[in-house]
Amino acid sequence: MAGKPIYQIYAELQDYEPKIWRRFQVMNDITLAKLAYILMTLFEMQGGHLYLFEEDELNNFIINNSEYYNTHLEYFKNDDLFKIGRYGCIFDEEDIIHELNEKYRQLVDAKDVKMKHILENENEKIEFQYDFGDNWRISVVVEKIFEDESIQGKELPKVIAGEGFGIIENCGGVMGLEDIKNAYKSKSGEDYERYSNWLGKDELDLDNCDLDDLNFRLKKLPRIFKDSYEYRLEPTRKSIKILERDYKNKI
């Protein structure tokens, strides 16, 4: 039995239409790093870039205390009461790229922070950012906190709904993803030739969301990402085959 609260989370890729989103369930005591690896899995990230979470403490306070906030506005003008919390992957100092901005340098290590200590109540939000060049941004909202003894801990994380495929690594962000989608819709022209050669795919359905496959990957990829980000281990050949869905060729 689960024995602990379960979080049902809604996550959505920002600034892209039609919406690419996921609804999934996790145990409340996972680390923010584990949440990052789950999001990477669900949105087709390959774990080759830095990431961070950004939390607006004031926004989350207002969500659950709007009446109190509205009647004490003068008190909340004190900027020192709340902060923007940032949590991400921390490497050794000599490994930090000097060009990274101050925002990234001030991170708290995501593997040292429990999700339940940052997202304590329903409707609270945090933003997940991945690849600061392509600038992928995922809004993450706690939809529901509940207990269900019929759900065993080993069944989680589990994605229960979603739409859209996810991102394409190193494509230039949201605009690049839109270009790829349009190219594969037309299936002709220079853009289609360029993208199909680059991706090695003649067909690509960016509207498809295979929940069964995502749940299979949730059992494999978070551990691969943990080895990479936390232990600096190179992916094994087997791990790469899972990332690239080589198992699909065996079916």
C-alpha cells in the first residue's frame, strides 16, 4: 500500500499550440531531482542539458491565502518576506560553465529538496526549465493531494492522461518545434528533407501521446537520468537504446 499522500500533477509545455500536457501521479516524498527526471521522461527530453525549477513563494502563498493577502496588502510590500526559489542540478565548481548567469549559480541542489517541502498544497505551482538555449519551460501544478491504499508505491510514478508528443532536443525551442511539425505535415519541400534527414524519420506525429509507452519509460529513464546528473555516469549502450526507443524495433 502507498501509505503516504499521493500528488496528482498537471504539467504543460508553455507557449506552444496545440497544448502538450501530462497528468501524472507521484509519491509526495520524492526529491525535486526525481520530479525533474519524471518530467524529462514525459516530455521526451534526453537529459543532455542543465535544468532548474523556479518557485514564486509569494504566488503560492496567495493561491492558498488570498483573503488574508487581500486584507494585509501593506504588510506584503516587504520584498524580504518571500523569494524566488530556484532548484537544479549542481556540479562541482570546476565543471560550471563560466558563461552561466547568476540565476543558475545561486541554485539549491534539487536532489537535496523534497517536493512536498516546496509544493505543500493543492493548486501550488512551480516552473521547470530545461536547456537554457532552447528555453523549454514546463508549468507544473499540484492538482490534487490524496491517499489511496489501493495504489502501491511501486506503481508510481504513473502518467494517466496527456496530449502531444513532447519536445525535440536541440531544435531551437518552441518555434523550431512548430517548424518541424509543419514540415512533417507537408511531407515535402526543403524543410521536410532537412528535418527528416536530421531526425532519421520519414514519419513523425507530434500530436501522438502513447501513455502505455510513457509508463514503460517511467520505469527506466528516471534512473538513467539520475546516474547522469547525480553521479556523472555516461549512459550505457542499453540505456541509449531505451532512450532512442530501440525496443520498438523488437516488437
